[in-house]
Amino acid sequence: MINRFLDSPVESQHFIWMASYLDGTFLSEFSYDSQKENSFYSIEKEKLIRFGLIGYGMNFYYEVLGGTFKLVGQMVEVIYRTDEKEYYLTGQQQMYNDIIQYKDAEALIDPQMPSRAMNSTITQYNFGYKQNLQIDDVNFNFKPICHIPYGGRPIYLSLKISADKDLNGRLCIRKNGITVDEFDAPLRANVAGILNWELTM
């Protein structure tokens, strides 16, 4: 994403979000010079070209034009395939700029000392987008989220998909242009299905 900046500038978070713009500038969750926190809502979505997370010398992001994920150097694409045709959920020539990012956290409470201040700990970082796609005669709603958990658990993508008509197809995942997984994924009209796919490094 921004190769000069692949580590968080603050000790309180090991990953931060990064928004890259068409003019070569970027906005990070914490400024590298002042460590000042920037608001997620100040991201200029209409100028975005990439969005994701950086930390530990790694970057995880997606290309806003087309919605293709780039996860630690691996390109990940998602296709819904029926016997008749393939519907590319990533790779469409449109801007996937309805960005999402959030963190999972937990806090331990001592019931014998309820007034004691709680320290929360981030357990997982998450980013992705949601997108409405009209592909031929089908309208899809697609919401992929990349999850980066702590504690040695694997990184994974949750893929939430719905269509406006019944489809009997398979969900195909390509990594670096090669299909690596296919899953039976019949869809009922206007009913969402979710698949969690584990990223292998």
C-alpha cells in the first residue's frame, strides 16, 4: 500500500487503517509525525484507490476499483459460478468505496471491584466493504470482510452474499489468478449466505 509505512506509529495498536488516494497522498488512522488520531469519517471516499490495514511490516488492503483484495502480497478474487455463467463479485469496473473497518475487543471485570477501571484489549482487526452489483440479470449484495485475529488464530475472509433470485451455484475463490477453493453455495432470493474462508500464507 504505502511501502514506507508498514508499521503502526503508536504502541496502543499494532494495526492501523490506511486510506490511499488517487493523488498519491494518504490518510492513516494515526499520523506518523504527530501520532494524532484521525477520524474514519474524514476519509474522502470519492478519492480512494486503496483501503486496508498495515502493521508488523505487512499490508492488507483492497483495490477500490474492482474490490480485489491484496493480502500480504496475495491477490484474492471471488466469483459466483453457475452451470450457465460466472458472476465476478470482484473485478467489476466500478468503485467499491463503501468501506468498513472495526475492531473486536474484550475487557475482564472483577465482580468484587466493580468500580475499578477496565482495560479493554483488541482481539481482532477487521476491514472490507459492502457493494451492490448488477451483473447481467442478477442483482447481488456482496460484503467481504478480512479478519485479522490475535492469539495465533488464522486470518480469514467472511463473504456475505445475497441475490435477488434463486441461484444454484458455487462460490469460487482465486488466489493470484488460480482457483484454490470452490464451495457449494445455493442462494435463495433475497436471503444472505455467509462463508468464512481461511487465508493460507
